[in-house]
Amino acid sequence: MDNILEIQNLTKAYDDFTLDKISLALPKGSIMG
């Protein structure tokens, strides 16, 4: 299935913690809230 959004290996650093190597895919026709 085709994805309308795909994120791979995203890293986001905050003062107290880090989100490391986050990946997600949102297939075409899906709803995310």
C-alpha cells in the first residue's frame, strides 16, 4: 500500500529526554489523530 507520510530514524532531543530513531508510516486513506 502507498504511504502518504513516511518518517524513518527521526531523533528529537528535549531538555530531559531524547526520542531516538523513531519511524512511522501513514498509509493512504488512513486517519491519524
